[in-house]
Amino acid sequence: MTNDPWYLIQNVDEIPSPSLLVYPDRVAENVQRMIRMTGGPARLRPHIKTHKLPELIRQQRAAGITKFKCATIAEAEMALGCGALDLLLAYQPVGPNISRLITLIKRFPDATIRTIADDAEILRLLSEAATREGVEIDLLLDVDCGQHRSGTAPDSAALDLYRLIEMLPGLRPGGIHAYDGHIRDPDLEARRRRCEEASASVAAFKNRLLKAGLSVPRVVSGGTPTFPFHARNEGLECSPGTCVLWDHGYSTHFPDMDFLLAALVLTRVVSKPSAGRLCLDLGHKSIASEGPHPRVHLFALPEAEFVAHSEEHLVVATPRADAFAVGDCFYGAPWHICPTVALHGHAVVVKGGRAEERWAVAARERVLTV
């Protein structure tokens, strides 16, 4: 038996840095925990923007998950090519993305492809394009339940928009999409209370639609922080994303959520510029940098103070700097895994303590073939 940490790679000398590392056995365990939380795969619609990897779509399909959620046409094309049977493009299509969406609908006739909208003019454009091409678009109304990023308030105007979906040719009312990404309270009870308040506004709007004689076949709700609460509501489809790979930010903020880190970064010391400092090859181009430090948790250097960060370099201060040499490796858990993945063209796949292969991060591209 070995007492080595789970993330160590025996053949690490063969891996260039910086690199994105994926541990598929831990991904598989996270997927099973998601399934157990909802009581089965039928109510899961995982968001694939976190990983953008065809292999992880196939892994989830093998676990019985058939429905997925995505944010780009490229992610949609990737998922459909991997056997997704029911796909929600959770991003209102505008401009050429309308015709690209219809191309996918025609190319994958055996799959159900849905999207969202919150604007009457976009509804009319989608209707015209669908009618012209002889297809039908299943369309969910995007409802703003408090984040104020996209979506329409659940009021009378929203009711009129939903009626418009039902009236326009080429469109089919698909239900409600409500993302509560603003609810990120570390305190479990506070997060639960805010989630219930946001969900109540959506439930009331759904009931209003039903009383008006409108069909509401589904409600797609939440992301990862509110997943534990939505998972208990059998009337919802859950769309967590980050929990497939997990990250240091969520593990810090939401210790109540029992998921495993399944993706890391590998970095090396490239310089020792002065006493007490190490320079690592983990710049903005290889680790998500949209937030303040810490942007990565270095397992072997938890006390590190982050003093400078630029395109290719990360300078840290530590009283233990003399214990490390130029060329030494560090393994790190990104604070935010989703944009970190998108910075890497490939992921190094670690199985049984060895780097066995590389997977292309296919959907980091904005265009595949469509």
C-alpha cells in the first residue's frame, strides 16, 4: 500500500507544464453522487460548460444520463455527437446562432434540441427561421429569479411572452428555465432559504401559466450551489455543472457538498527571483484569473502568498522557498475550474497514478463544424 497523495503522477517527468489534469475515476464518483442526490439520472441535466470534453459526455451517458445543458453551439454539437438525446442550449440564440441552431436540429433529427429566449423579437426571428427550414424549435422561457443577468421577470409581460411562444409557428412551448447563480451563500441555511424564495417565484409563475391553459412540460432550475435543494424537488430538472470536476472555490464555500476534486493543474518552478520567492509557469493563460487571489490552491505550498501574476508567470512568496529547486513540480486545485479548462487545448488523463493519454478539450472552440 502507498501513502502517496491521490493526485501524484508516477511519470510526471513526461508531462509538460502547465497542464490540465483530469482524473476520470473521480469524475465517475462525482457523477454517481449526482445521480444519488436526485434518486436517478432522469432528472439530471448536467451543464457541460464546465468540462467541454467529449469523453466526459460519454462517461455520463454510460451512467444513464441522457439530458444535458450547454452554453454554446460548439458545446451543443459536441454533446449531440456524443449521443446526447435531449439538449438545452441555455443561451438565447442571436445573429447567426439562430441558423446554426437550426442546422443542428436538422443534422440530429433523433435528438431533442431545445433553447431559451426572453425577447419577443428573437421569438419572431426563431419562428421565421424554423418555419422557413421546416423544423420546430422547443423553446423554454428564460425567467429571471433574482440574478438579473438574463431572463424576464415572472410577471404579466412574461405571461404574454409565453403565449407568444405557443402562438408562433415553428415554436413549441418547452417550459421554464430559471438559473439562480446569484445564490452562493456559504451558510447552508441561508443558501437554502434564498433558494426556496427564488423557487417560489418560479413555481408561482408556472401555476399562473397553467391556470391560463398553457402547457409547461418542464422547469430547468439551478446550478451547482443550489443543486442539493433542487434535487429534493421531483418537479424540477437539475442542471449542476461544476460538481462533475469540482474546484477549490466551491469546496471552500460549500463544505456541505460532498464532491471530489477531479481536475487539477500541474505547474513547475521556472525561477527563484529572490529570497523567499518562487516563480511558477502558471500565468493568466493557464489558470482562471477573473477573481482575486488565491486563484489556485497549491497542495504542497498551502501557505503561499501570491505576489504577482501575469500572462505566463505566477510569483509566490513562502518562507520555505529554499526547499524547492527550479524544475520542481506542484499540483494545484484551481479556484474556478470552468474557465481554467477552457484555457487548455488538452487534458492529461491520469489513471492508476499514471498519465495515460490526452483528451482534446474539444468545445473550447466556438465553432466545430457548424
